[in-house]
Amino acid sequence: MWNVIITLTTVGYGDYSPQTNFGRIIGILTAFWGVFFVSLFVVALTNTLDLEESELRAFILLRRLFTRRTLKENACKMIQSRYIIRMEEKKEPSKRDIVKIRQN
């Protein structure tokens, strides 16, 4: 039972362990007390870092604006690249046109 409780509380076995039942009870209580304080710290930290509703709305708005700006930039780049490709196609005659010219 001692090994199970110490493993569950992630204390570890260490080099020294209590030999008496009273010492093991104190060790178990200390291990659970440590787990309690760590979980209390995690809950407090989570509540501190959690966004309030107004902060969350501002974050969502900023994310939408960033996404919209990125979408506009990508659309502009796509239009520009398509325009450049079309201009290059007009400059150079296609292979079919070259074959027709040679046949005539």
C-alpha cells in the first residue's frame, strides 16, 4: 500500500523511507498535502492567466482583423502572379503557333 500511494502522489521512493506504520502515515499525509498545494497553485495560476470576457472579445477581434489582412495580401499576390503569367504568355508565342508558322 505504501508503494502505491507514494507512486500515485509522484513523490518517488528516494533512498530513505519510513520503517514504522506511524512514519508511513505521516509520509502519506505529507505526500497528499503536497499534492493538494500543487493542485491549488495550478488552479490559482489558471484563473490568473484566464482571459476576461472583454479581453477575449478584443483578442477575437484582433485575430479576425489579422486574418482579413492576411487574406487580402494573399489575394493580391495571387492576382499579381496571374497577371505576370498572362503577360509572359502574351510575350512569347506558344509552341503551337511556332509549329503553324513552320508548316506554312
